[in-house]
Amino acid sequence: MGTVIKNTSANAKPNQDVFAATLLKLAETDKDIIAVTSDSRGSGKLVAFGQQLPEQIVEIGIAEQNLVGVAAGLASAGKKAFAVSPACFLTARALEQIKNDVCYSDNPVRLIGISAGVSYGALGTTHHSLHDFAVLRAINNITIVVPADNFETEQAVKLAAQSTKPVYLRFGKKPMPLLTEDENIGFEFGKGRVVKNGGDITIIANGETVYPALLAAQKLEESGILATVVSMHTIKPLDVTLIAQLASETKAIITVEEHMINGGLGEACASYLLQSGHKKPFKIMGIPDEYTVTGSQVEILNHYGISADGIADQAIKLLS
């Protein structure tokens, strides 16, 4: 399903940039949209937003708990609050406020985790968000979305603006090529996007790991192995219908994520498959439970095999 775009690097933008541009466009005609930032106007690409709509942006400073509390207050008053902060701090320092002020109190805050995963590279573990899927999956009443490319990002921001429930959107800093040019592949929270079809193995990924998964599928095809690639952009609610279908149609499943192997996409898929009786060779690819190596984002992901070659090698091992 879909035609893979083979050369889109010239048009690729970081998803964070697309988020900010989409939010600005929406806010120009919707005065209820308020951006709330924790000294992250620059890193969140909200400088233009602040210049053009100064009355629709609130700067909290480096105080993430206050950020979420203020956003919850705005949401309770009918405003469409987008709380923008680095994912590592937003989902750790302000976790109690996310649980109580947002989710338990049912305030439809749009929590925007920027520079997620290992996007901060050499800044190290303090700045990596490898826990956010796990902690947020354990909280009731929140949708968790990790767009893979610019198309998914634009659609996710539009849907989040319309949402009447809490939403967490996670974005990285790397320019992301489009996954497909097939306009028939839509985008909906809770529904995975099949961007490539194959009958041998399924690769389920999200965020910035979907593109290397797609490249791995192309490498496998050269060896006669046909892989289905899924952008499972929504971790919660998980598209279990699609997972069940793919478990029945292919011989093995790999999950790939820019997150700790504990508590994320892979464990969510594994839990569903085991409890529903699907027994297939299965592998979770992510950051292992160890002190994370230091380096750039690409160097870190390559070290842990989250690359086209690494994913392809795991697919071959799993099938054999």
C-alpha cells in the first residue's frame, strides 16, 4: 500500500518545525489556541508564533510543573492550551501535574514533548526522553501520539486542536522524509498506517524510527524478503485490530522505537499479542536497560542497531 518516496531529503523538515507552522496557521483563525512554553520558545520553533500572536503565547520559564498547571487552568476555562517543553522534562518533572491536573481532572491539554528520544544527543541521559511512553501509558485518560513524518505531524496537530481529551504529541529534531506519496493513506488517532506491504515479516515502528524501518524493508526486498512496515503513531489507544491482522498474515514481528525497551511500543504490542493468543517470533528493538552511550542521535541509534542495516539484520535472524 503506497508508493515509497525515494528521494525527499530536499523537502524534509523536522517535525518540530511542522508542528510550529501548523499551530501558527490554526491559531491565526482560532483565538482560543494558546501556546504555553517553559523557556522553550526557540527550541519549540515558536518565535514566529510569539511575534505574530503575542497575546496567544504564555512564557512560564523553566518551571515545567507550573507549565502544566497553567495549561490545565487555561483548558478548564475553554482555551485550547498547547504546553510545549522538552519531552525529557515535561514527562518527568511535571508527571504529577500531568496525572492529576490534566488527566484525572479531564482537562484537554495538548502536551507537546519536543526534542524527544535521544534528539539532544551528546547532552546525555539527563536530556534523553526514553521513559515517556512508559510513564504516560500507565496514566488513564491520555492519547499518546508519535508522528513519523511531516504529513503525520500536520494531521496530528490538527486533530489535537480538535480533541476534547488530553493528548501527548512527541516530536524530534531530525528532518523527516515523507513515508509515502499515496494520498489514500489517511491519518487517525488510534489507527496505524501501513506504508509498505509484504507477506514475510512485519516491522512496527513509530516516530523517527519508521523511516529506517522503511529503508530496512527495501534492503530486505533485495534479498527476497517482503516486509510490511507500519507507522504505529498512536501508542495509546493501540491499534490492536491491525496488529492482530498482521500477526495472522506474516511470519514474525519486529517493533522499533526511540525509547527504552521497557514499557514502550514493543511491550504494548507484546502484551496484546500474548494475551490474545497470537504466537509468532517477536523482537523489541529500542534502547536497552543500561547506561546509554553518549554521541549524536544517529551515533546512538546506530550503536543500538536502530538503523536500516540493524533492523534488516534482526529481521533475517528472526525469520531464520
